[in-house]
Amino acid sequence: MAKVILQLGELTCPSCMTKIRKAVENQDGVSNVKVLFNAGKVRADIDQSKVTGDDLSTVITDLGYEVKKVKTKELA
């Protein structure tokens, strides 16, 4: 397992946050999704054998939102 943090471009409304959260949650191997509206970040635990941070970046980009940075950290 790993924790992924995706730094987003500006989120303009709470419905954007919900749309992103649902899309990320629907990916196989993703759990504990949190979208931090004011910080413009998405945090999630991922099973890297099923999904990567770059995969989640693509999901968010395909929704029309900007992903500025992807950071993945292995969980002990």
C-alpha cells in the first residue's frame, strides 16, 4: 500500500470536489479518498499493483481538472 497526494489546480466549487472524489473512489485499488477543497489536494491510499498515482492523475485530468503534482509514499 501507498499514500498518494495529488496537487490540483484551483477548485471553484464544492461540486467539483464531489465529482473528483467519486471518480477516484471508483478506481480499483483505491481507498480512504479525501479531497481537501481549500488546499486543492486529493489524498488516497492505493494498492500499487492495481493503480498508480499517475493513473489517478489521468482520471482527474479526464474530468477536466488540472493536476499539478503527484506524490506517492510507500506505507510501512
